[in-house]
Amino acid sequence: MASEGGLPKDAATLREILNLQEDLLFSLSHDLKTPPVVVQGFAELLLRGRYGALTPEQEKPVQTIYRNIVTLSEMVDQLLDFSRLLKTVHAPPSAMPLCQAWRSECAGFGKAGHVLALFSPCTVEGDDTVCVAQGALQYALRNMAYNALRLACPGTHIGCTIRGLPDGVHLDLDFPALVEDHPSFPRLLDAMFQPSSAALADAGLNGTGLAATRYLAALMGGSLSCEEFEGNRGRFSLRLPAPPDHP
């Protein structure tokens, strides 16, 4: 059966198109990996004086090239990891408690010496059972966690509430204080990558942008939204489907 305009709309055809899309993304990210590695290696040799000492005027632009190519390499790595995940997210969904999954994925961020925000203990209202593919859920929650930690002012507590509602199970993260000069929340939802630094990477906050969680939420039959409020506050809201027999 075809929809208006001649586009196929049966489930099997749509699944085939989605698989082709994910195969293309995997191939593209893999092909993009080689050029940055070559440029990074050559820049390192230049900075080490392999081809002769650089003048101060030469060294500064080479360092700029090196920093940017390292960033590009990290972005390609993230894209490659995400494309690998997409090839496994179509496993049959299973029922699991969202609170338990959230606690597991948001734990362990940061190393000694890094001051980050903290996640408050999760409050659960109603049945928190969701019915999703486990791999997709784990990636989506962890991605949501480190994007939240990048936005929240260090030392503050990010509120966490899970509610079982008629349209599914909702996970809300509430920010009492956002960092200055943070990206706009609509832009966050569309961003696959976020600027990083050595300190953020060392604290475990160097993953993909919030668009990854938004995409995975849609694949799982849910959604992700963000709101920014007066007083420099904000909220992430993730909605996921409950089991078919959910009351």
C-alpha cells in the first residue's frame, strides 16, 4: 500500500528504509574516520619538530589546526558509536522499571577533583514500568544524564521525578540553576554534538548531544522535550511507552 505521493507506508517497507538509512550512516561515519586521523598525525609531527622547528607565527596556526582536528575526530568517533548502536536498537521491547534503569545510567560520572552537579534521588509516582528496547534505553538515559550535567551549575542538585501517566511514563529532570551562556533549549534538541574540553572529557561528559536521546526516544515510541523558565531554571522531559497492559 502507498500513501499520498506514492511513498510506501507499510511497516515492513518503512523498517527496510530505516535499516538502509542506518547502514548508510554507519558507512559514512566509518569513511569519515580516516582523513582526520591522518591530518592529526601530521600536525603532531609538525608540532614535535619532525620537519624542522616552527616559528612562533607558524606554531600558533598549527596548534589551532590540531585542536580542531582532534575535535573533529571525537565527533566522528561519537557518530560511529551512535551508528553502531542504531544497528541494535530494533531488538524486541521488554518491560523494565525506569527508575532502576535511570539510577544505573546516571551513576559514576566525574572523577576526583571535578565539581559537577548532582542528581537528587528519584521520586516515583505511580507505575514506572516502560516497554522499550534495553540498549536504546540505556544509551538514551546516559546521554540525557551527561547533557544535563553539562548544563547544570556545579554543586546544584538536579531534581528527578518519574510519573506513570495515561500517555506513558515520564522522566523529568529539573534544573534549579543553569550555567551561564548555555545554548538555547530548542537548539539543544537539534544538536548532535556539543563543544567539549579536556576537563569535560575527563569527567565523562564528552558524548553526543541531546538530539541522540530525542531520536532514540522517537524510535522507542516516546518523545523528548525541553523547557527553559524564568530565573535561569530548566527542565528535560522524556516520555516512554508503558507495557500494553499498563493500567
